[in-house]
Amino acid sequence: MTRRGQEPAAARPAPAVTATQAGGAVVEEFPYGLGPPDGILALRYPPAGGVVTDFPESRNDFVHQIYFSPDGVLAVGRGGSAAFAGPTHAAWVRQGVIAEVTALEVQTVVRLCVRRAPDELLRHEATVLAMSPAAVDAVSRLVRPGTDERAGLAARGVLLTELAAAPADPIGYGSAALGPAQAVARALTLDPADPTGLPGWAERLHVSPKTLQREFERVFGTSFSAWRTRTRLQASRAMLSRWSVTETAHRVGYATASSYVAAFTREYGEPPGRARAGQQPPATAGITDTSAPSGVGVARSCSKRTSSLLT
């Protein structure tokens, strides 16, 4: 199989360790009005210790959650389905909905937990939402040391109002069964630049390439190659607000910017440079700074921690 459109192996960074693998992640807590249903708990996971922040499907969440990263891309998986939220977007996951959220690298992640939300958000099980400058500013205030409860609750109201009116890109649920195709899809969602081809994946999973191809067509309705290309391009759209076209191309597995530009233009009808010009992220200095409040700890069981603080 040709390596055209794949990033050279020498340029790929070493795999990062996730928080789940490391046994926990550093987290900064900012609670506002907890107890009543109109409170909010803001959790900021700074890019510390070389650990990638992740929230696996196996957790049990008793609150609605919003995930946002001002300096990187989040992958949101539901079964075999996946979506990506870059610095201009956030991921919404309704209470009790199964979803996996993972940072694609060591980056800042903000997780916002609420018990009550507008109906416009509740109609979505999981979705990616555009973040307006007002929404980003609200998140910045929520994770800013020294913000008092009144200001924090006001920021909560602004954030939810902005997200309720934002364009949404719902994430469907693929399949609960983790077969060979879903296993490959999950791995490629977390690392779109992985150069492993169909034969390589088949060997890893101890199936034949023909069997794996049939599984992709059965589960996703398309071939392995087409699914990988689509996933890489989806991930790249989330990356363009942070990185140049050339850097984005390498980050999603293309050896040259020209091959990436051609694929992107075929898929979306415009070159990535034009798409990038329309999604420059607002300022997020208040979210990415390294000053930490006093409530800093290591989150090992985020769902239990969240539910205990919100009830």
C-alpha cells in the first residue's frame, strides 16, 4: 500500500500517556452555587506532567457537561461515531449519555458540570457547539481565581445562553459492540495521523484485510481508506484555527500540504486556507494561564468527584 498522504514515521511524536493510564490528572476546581440546581462546577485540567486529559466511556455521569480546550483539539467518540472540537468549539454531553472525550495532545481542558440547562441544549444527547467570544469570556471568568459566586453564576448564565443559540453539529451513536472496525476507528480518532494501513491493522487485530474491510463497510457504510480520509479531514477542520495549513496537514497524517489541500477542497468545496481565515479563535489567555487556585488536586474518579460536589 502506498504511503502517499501519510506523515513520515520519523516526524511523528511519541505516544502520550493519558490521565486514565497515569491514574489521574491534575485538576483545579471552581465551584459556584453548588447545592441548588442552578449552580456550576468548573474543572480546569492544565497541561501538566506530560499527561493527556481523557474522560473514558466507562464513567457514569450524573450531570450535563461541557468540554472546551482553548489550545488544542478534543476528540469526542460515541461508539464508532466521532467528532472534533477545536479552540472555536465546545462539546456538550447530556446527563447519562455515553461518550468518550479525549484531548489529542497535552493541552488545557475545561470541563463544566451543570444540573440544569436550557431546553435547546437538552434536546441534544451529544453535540459540538460553536463558541462565541462571549461564551469564551464566560469560561475564562469561571476558571479565574478570585471570581466570586455572584460573578460565577452570571458567567454560567451567559455561557448557557450563548451555547443554546449556537450552531450545533450533533454526534450520533455508532455501535455498542467493539468489533475490529470500531477498534480501528477509535484508535484513528485519537491519532488521525497514524500511518498504519489496512493490512497493518488487520495484523494487529488478528483478522484478514478482507475481513476488516468488510467490517468497515458493514459498520460505517464505507471503506477503511474513505473513513480514514474523512476522519482526518474532520480533525483538520478543528485544528485550522490553531495551526497553519502546513502544520495541520502533518498533524492529520499528510506528507505534503498540497495533497492535504487537494483532499480538503474536494471534501468541503473550499481550500483549508479560506476555512482557516473564517475561524480565528478569540483570546483565551485567562483560561490557559498557569496560575492555580487553592483547590488543586489529582482527579482519579472524575464522575464521583463531580457528583459529590454538585449534590
